[in-house]
Amino acid sequence: MSGHTEHTAPTGGYEPKIMAFVCNWCTYAGADLAGTSRMEYRPNVRIIKLPCTGRIDPLFIIKAFENGADGVLVSGCHPGDCHYTTGNYHARRRWIGFKNLMEFAGIDMKRLHFSWVSASEAIKWVDLINKVTDEIKALGPFMEYKGLKEKSAEQGE
């Protein structure tokens, strides 16, 4: 993904690009189960597998938007089921900070989604992807991002 060009489907309609940062142990396994079970869902999501959602740096999300994503999904293990014991609790606590940073950077929080999907929840994954894709599509292409450098320069003036 590069740049902020309008994304079009083969039929000419807008189709959003969504980056999904997912936990290797739960959400990725759930997405894999959906694929191996031949479940159909929207092809708009590009998955980035991480060891744990607790390892997500806020800059990953900022970079996704800088590189052309219209929306971002973060999804990991259900609370209490983390392979690393407390990683998903850490991710949930950091979510508040993510929200503040995204708002500071000028990113509409409707473009950022957070969820829990276990390895056995392929149907939940399919429903989540279709729902997030529809919500991001309704918002239209992401173009209003100013960037952290510009925002911090504005704050210094």
C-alpha cells in the first residue's frame, strides 16, 4: 500500500484498504480457520501477524494510514486467554493512549477498530471483516491525515 490514491474496484466503485494487526495465537488462527474452511468474506483486509497485540507500537497504526490504509483493525485473544498471559490486557490499556494519539494526529476514530477473536471463532472473524469493511467504506477514502510532524509544528506555533 502506498500513497493516498482512491481505491477502485474492478466495477469502478470505491473499495477500502484495511490493515489488520492480529495476534498470532488467536485471531490469526481464527482467520486461517476461516480460510481453510472456505468461508467467504470481503478481500479488503491485509493481515499483519504479530506475536501478541500487546506488542503493537502506535507508529504501526500511523504508518498504516500514511501508506494508504483507509482503516485499521487490531484484534487479539480474548481477555484471560493470552498466550503471553497479560499481553491482551496490556493492549487494552494502551488502546486509550492510541485513541488520544490518533485524535492528535487528526485520524477519525471511526477508522480504527479493536476486537477479540479466538482461534475457534472463524465465523466471528468473517462477520467482523465484513462489518469493518462496510463501516470504512461508508466513511470513504482516508485523506485528511496531516501527520505527526505537521501537528507538532502547529502546536509549537
